[in-house]
Amino acid sequence: MRADAEGYVARIDAALNLVKMSLDWDRALRRLDELNAKVEDPTLWDNPKAAEEVMRERRRLDAAIATVREIDADKSGTVELIELAEMEGDTALGDEGAASLKALADRADRDKVSALLSGEADGNDTFIEIHAGAGGTESQDWAEMLQRMYYRWAEQRGYKVEMVDYQAGDQAGIKSATMLVKGENAYGYAKTESGVHRLVRISPYDSAAKRHTSFSSVWVYPVIDDNIDIEINEGDLKIDTYRASGAGGQHVNTTDSAVRITHKPSGIVVASQNDRSQHKNRATAMGMLKARLYEAELRKREEAASGEYAAKTEIGWGHQIRSYVLQPYQMVKDLRTGVTSPTPSDVLDGDLDSFIAAALAQRVTGEAVAVEDVD
């Protein structure tokens, strides 16, 4: 079999093996059999909420398993076709088979990421919350760069983005911002971005042209649906109202319509100022608080399941997951992946999916994954 076809087969096998590893293949097959048996039970819908959970898990597992089996079967059939073409000396048929393998390898790479998004809330909409760290204008400018990166990434994927909260910086950038991203698998794709992001660059705000290091933290948490019940004691909440910031206009900056909620036991603080109505902003902020509490519980479960759980309630400033260096001639280098881009806009406006795919794969295998720079 020709070398290019062998390369495509290797790509397909690598993608399928990663998906099987993430699913825990043998356990997934047993679990699907159990769920199929539950679906056939006529008493299942006596409890609609539990039935919906069973059906949702069954659909997710069935789709992932069916995809793996379909790609594997297509690969085997195409390989046999290429071997037959080589035996008969049919070059045209061999080229056609190689082209089919390439298309199948591309599909396997795409489906690999989707299959890895098999978490409980991966399919949900998501909040992305960004906070500037210590460093004044430098960090606030970096926080705004991150906010633009996520905003444009979401738009390129066809997601709908709403700015829930926005606190402008003193001179430039932002102090904090919260975006609501709506779309299929929005949380699954974005969740690996949680953590502290560091930028090293020659500051445009320093007349001495010295190198500065800036920090910004990113929180990603899922929007919870009506099937998930989160109980919150009203006595645990501190609710403040204030005037919204920004360009303003009639009503927006003339009444205390913005709402900030502090959850005393966990220390979680959420805010909303997107709507003119204080009632609607309060409802949005409560939804954000429930989502934060739910995300914290999900993280505990995942870490406990992997044997890596340690009590953590916040992302510490020392836990950097991604660092960037802005080099001379406007070169941006991601220190985690080693990817270098010729201009900042290519990183801030470009293909974030490759970084996300690498992070998802690293969570499954525990090994660093090289990412090619995508123009």
C-alpha cells in the first residue's frame, strides 16, 4: 500500500484510539447495553426527569460508539480496495482509494474533538468570565485582548455572543468582562481555557520600552438547563445594586439597574448589567451563580474520578495554563504549545480550535500534544 495511504490510516487509527481511550471503550459498551435495557423498561417514564437523563446519556454514548465503528469499517473497506487495486495494477482505483482515506482521516480528526466532548455539560451554552490581574493598564489591556480573542473565535464558529457584564479599564482595556456564548458544545470547546493567561511583551504604555509581564484570569462555566436543580439558600447571598458602566444612554446609567451577587460560603461573585431591568439582571446573575456552583461540582467529580482531586475553590494566580510572548516584529508565541504566529491578530482572531483540541487530548492521554500552526 502506498506511503500516503499508510499515513492516512495512521491518522485514523490515532484518532480512534484517542476516542476509545476517552470513552473507556469496554466500559462504554457495557454502559450502552445497560441504558438500552433501561429504555425498554415500560416504567422508565414514571420519573420523567430521570428518564430524560437516561435518554441524554444513551444518545451521547450511542453516537460516539456508532461514529467509531462506522469510521473503522470504512477504513477497512477502503484499505482492501487499495490493496486490490495494487494487485491488479489499477492506478486510478488506487488514487481514488487514497483520496477516500484522506477524506476519512479528515473526518476522524473532526469527530475526534466532538467525541472527546462527552462530559455531562459539554453540550451546553457557556459563560466566559475574564478578569485583569495585578499590573494596572498592562493587565487590563491584556484582558481586553483575551476578550476579543474569545469573542471572535465564538463568532467564527457561528455561536451567538452576548456581553453580560463589562467593566472598562481606567485608561485602556477592561477590568473584567463576562460573555454568554450560545451554541452546540460551547462549554465543551471553551472549558479548557479556564486558568491564568500570561503575556510577556515590550509595553506600548512604557516610554522606556521595557518588557512587561501581564496576567489575566479566565473562568469558563456552563449554562445549566431546567433539568439541573441547584438549591441556593437566600441567607447565603449578599445582593448589591449599582449603576451600570459603559457608554450609557437613557436609563442605563441613571438607575441602579446592575446587580452583583456574592455567595458567602464559596466566595463566588457574579454580576450582570446587560439589561435595563434590575429584575432581569438579577435573574441573569442568579443563573450565573448557579452555573458557577455547578461547574465547581463538575470539576470536583472529574478530578475525583481521575484520582487527582485536591480541594480548590478558585484558580490561583500561580496556576498558569497558558503563556504568550509578544516578540519583536509582532511575533506571538504560545509558550504552552510552542506555536508562533506572525501577528497578534492571527492568534487573537484566528484558529483557537487547534489549541482546544490539544488541551482536550492532553487531558485524556496525560501527555503534551504538539499543535501545528494553522494559517
